[in-house]
Amino acid sequence: MASRCSALLCSTSRLASVRIAPLASRSRCLVTEAASSSSAASSPPPPSDPKIGRIVDDISGLTLLQAADLVTLLKSRLSIQEIAMPAASGPAPAAAPVEEAAVEEKPKEKTIFNVKLESFDAAAKPKIIREVKAMIPNLTLIDAKKFVESVPKVLKENMPKEDADKLKTAFEALGAVVVLE
């Protein structure tokens, strides 16, 4: 029902603006005439119910103030509540740059790490191969050797910080360079 009332108000305001056009300036008349000629070309077909046609004719004869009164009376009689439309507001005020800098300086602390073998001493190669084979049980000795020789390579993924630190210290003690990512 609210959409019918708003449609009536819109059609009334359009018709009232066409009737007010002779009182406006000459340039406005040309604009209104162009708008009315385009709206006449795309006007909806006449209603099939003669009662609705009479109501449309009566409403189109009202002034804007009378149409506004009609809308308020219809809202009160039909118990239509007004919906608050959000008002357009300006851009949000910028926060203080000092506060933003403090927030940016404190990134979230990582808890999950990937352990990556970057390089190793040539003398420590057999020890590192044995450690990799022990760490990854389904690797054969040949696969572990190929794994170590194809550095840089990720040893373990998604490890908690404590376990990653233990693994890093173990490999560094053997002579490898390990990075936590």
C-alpha cells in the first residue's frame, strides 16, 4: 500500500510540474516540454477500471500541497509508518595519524611457521641427510640425499613456533642454515 501512495505522489508531482511550467522561465519551459513529450510517448496505457481512472484524474488536479496532505491522510488512515531514509553524510573524519602508526607497528605475531633448509656445509652433508631421513620416515636414503642436494627446500610446513625453533636449532648444530617463514 505504501508503494501505491508513493507512486501516486510521484505521478502527482510530475503532473504538477508540467502545469507549473508556463509560469517558469523560457528555458525551463523548453526543458519541461521536452520532458512532457518524452513522457507522453512512454505514458502507461489507461487503466481498465474507470474508478481508478477517475481517482488518477482527481489526484492529477491537486496542487503539491494538497497532494502532500493527501499522502499524510492516507498514511494515517492506512496505518503506514514512515521509514527513515539515511541522510547523506560527508566523508568520515580521518583518525589521528599517530594512532594509525601505532597500530601498524604492532603486527600480529606468527604462531605457525614453515621450516626451510637454505644451505649447509659440505662436511656436514651426511649428517644432514641422516637427520632429514629420520625426520621424514617414508624417505629412502637416496630420496633424502636428493632432497638435501636440492636446497633451498621446505623441511616441514605449518609447525608451531616451539617445534620450529627446536628443529632449527638441531639443524644449525649440524651445520645447516635454516630459515623460519
